[in-house]
Amino acid sequence: MGRGRAKAKQTKVARELKYRSVDTDFSSLERELRGQPPHEEPEDSIPEAYADLAEEYEHGSSTREDDYEEVRKSG
């Protein structure tokens, strides 16, 4: 008992998928299947939101490390 409602819903979904018109972006699908990123950015590029952290890391600034040590010692 109770399977009728679930089966009816599955049938409805299957019909929608079969008969509705969909504009498929095949080039996007191909990129996804090939494992290519959606937009061609160099892998070593840094997002703008993290640029300041990357710059700090490059210059070897130890202020964050010092802050971490203080937190670790106090905890």
C-alpha cells in the first residue's frame, strides 16, 4: 500500500523530462564531461578577495603566525 502515489509522481516526472523542451548548452556539457574549468583562468591566478593574503604570504610576514601562537598558548 502507498506505492500508488509514489509511482504516479515518478510517472509525472518522467513525462515532464521526456516531453518538455529544454535548451541544452552542449558546449558547457562537453567542458564539464572533459573536466575543463567553466572559464579559462590560469591555475595559478589568485582571486581578488585573497590577493592581500597571498601577498602577505609571499613576503614572509609573520604577524599572522605570531597571532596564531598567542591564541594557541592562551587556549
